[in-house]
Amino acid sequence: MARWPRQVLFGDIDAMYASAAILADPSLAGKPVAVGGPPPRGIIAAASYAVRRFGVRSAMPTIRALHLCPDLVLVPPNRPLYTALHRQMQEVTDHLFPATEWTSIDEFYADTTSLQTRHPDPEQLARALKVEIRSATGLTCTVALATGKTVAKVAADTHKPDGLAVISPGEEASFLAPLAVSALPGIGPKSVENLGRIGVVRIADLLDPRFESALRHLFGNRLPAVQEIARGIDPDPVVADRDAKSLSHETTFDEDTDDVSFLEEMLRGFLSELSHELRLQGLASRVFTIKLKDSHFKITTRQQQFSGPLNYDPVMWPAIRMALGSLIFPHIRYRLIGLGLSGLVPVTTHLFDHRREKAIAALDTLMTKHGTHVLRLGGLPDKSHES
């Protein structure tokens, strides 16, 4: 079997949040399960494949989802469970691969070029990963291998759920050619609409000389980069994040969204989980970083210091919420949101009075057992539901 000049593996856990809910309660298997908040203000965070056929998607108001699927089983987020599963997945990838880049809690890239002597058949390597992920977590994983990140990601998207795809060197352009232009990263709904007006529907059309002039008008200086991606040429490296001095979480949505309340809800959930983790480790954070990626794959970040070392989310949330508001632009749709806590220091002094610390410790016990959606302390209200 010929050696690949470069080999990148992409793994995507199938409907992780909804699948995790079924792991926690096997009686939900086969039912139309969605993870999210209740109506009237609740938003769907993730949908199982059983409910997606009804048109239910993430970022959709729960009340709309219930209209589409009256038998919908709504489950609250359980971020401690997601974190535990993520750590188990990390143990698998650390065991199998020299370096892994986690782009969200349930998606990752690995550069497997150096593993070809030991694993000359990429399909066997993919199957080994799927088996280990399933054995460690009970979750299924769609895996794709290609010479670059973009083709691997697109191949996985077209083979879900529980799929496996291998796009060998030289097959990238022919694999991409018949797919809709929306399959390419950076081609959002607005771009699809504009491309459709000039007759560009498939990825192959992006390389058709007939459309060159119109495409140049649409994309300007971006056109050469778009056409490189359409050919399957993507040298973007796999960069492993091994910074142990920070905690972070990010997620990519099933569909892009401009719903501010949904973005706040997701970020507030991340903060609840990360602050819980800080307290368990006896740490506090001095700095937070918000990350947004829009429908054109433009990444915007905002880093800011807290007033001092903090590890309790109701105290941390106002500054984070204000920073998020300054990052969001009207009429811009977003596909990814993330939160990082850094500047971590040991908690050497009492951040609260003794009574409050005992209450927080009791809350952490409940969160560890039942998830971060449990009720919060009355003295420090959950501001995620404020108007």
C-alpha cells in the first residue's frame, strides 16, 4: 500500500449530547431525544438523529421543536457527563495518536502521517479508533481520513452517523466535485444563495472557467483560496493544544445561528461546567477568553481580566455576558462558540464566608451527581435567565 505524503484523521462523535443522554438513561434509546431548555424561552442545544428527521435542529426554540415533534423527549444538559466522556475520549486519542487537536468537545483532528509504518491501511486505523471510542465511552464515532483537514471533515459530514471514509491522495477533487457548495467550510447560507443566482451549485462549479468572472466578483481576493479548497488542497496543520494552564470548552452548532439568547445559554453552560471544574481542583481564574466563529469561518476572540481570582459562575457571569454582547454583531450568524478560563491560581484564601463556601461545596456535590443544570444558590442567582 502506497505511503501517503500527508495523512489527517478527523473524528466526530455522533450526536454526542443526545447520545450521552441515552447512555445515562437507556430507556430513551430509539426515542426522539433532544437536549435543551424548556419552553417558552428554552433553546434546543442538540438533537438525536431520531428527532432530526422531524426537522428539529440545534439553535431552534424548544417550543418550535415541540410543534414539529409533539413526542419530543426533552433532556436538560449534563455537562459533567460530557466532560467525563471527553476525558475518556482523550485517553483513547492520546494512546493512539502522537498529537490530537480537539476543535470542540466532540470533534478532533490527528496527524497520522507518522503512523503509516505501523498502520499501513488507513481504514484499519479508523476502525481501531471507532472500536476504542465505543469501548471506552459507549458512543459511536464517524471517522474520515484524507490528505488535509477540510476533505477529512467534509468526508465525515457526508458519512454520518457511525461512518468511515477514506479519501486517498489524488481523489480529493473528484470526491468534492459532485457535492453541494454548502458542504465546503466558509460557504454559508448567504454565499449559497448568491452562488445559486449565477448557476454555481456544486463544488465542481467553483472551478468551471464559465463562472470565473462572476466568482471573482463575488469572492474578490478570496477566490484563489476558495478554489484551492475546492480542489481539496489544504495544508492547515494539526496543532495540539497541550496548555495545562487553562480550561476551555467550545462547540460547533448543527446550524448557524444569530440567536443571542441561545449563544448566552451555551456560554453560560460552559461557564457553569468550567467553574465547577476549577472548584474541584482548588483553583481560581484571573482571565477569560470568548471565542466566536461566524458562518464565513471568521474567528473573533475577546480576552479580559476578572476583578480578581474567581471560581463561582454567578460572580463571573456578568463580565463574560457583557464581553459576549460586545462581540456579537447584528445579522451575523455564528457556527461555533467557546469559553476559556486562564490565569489559573491556587485558592489560598477564602473567596466567600464560611457559610457560603459550605453551600457551594454542597452544590458541587449535587452537580457532580446530577449535572450542572441543578438549582443554584439563592444568594447568587443564575443570571442566564434574566431578560
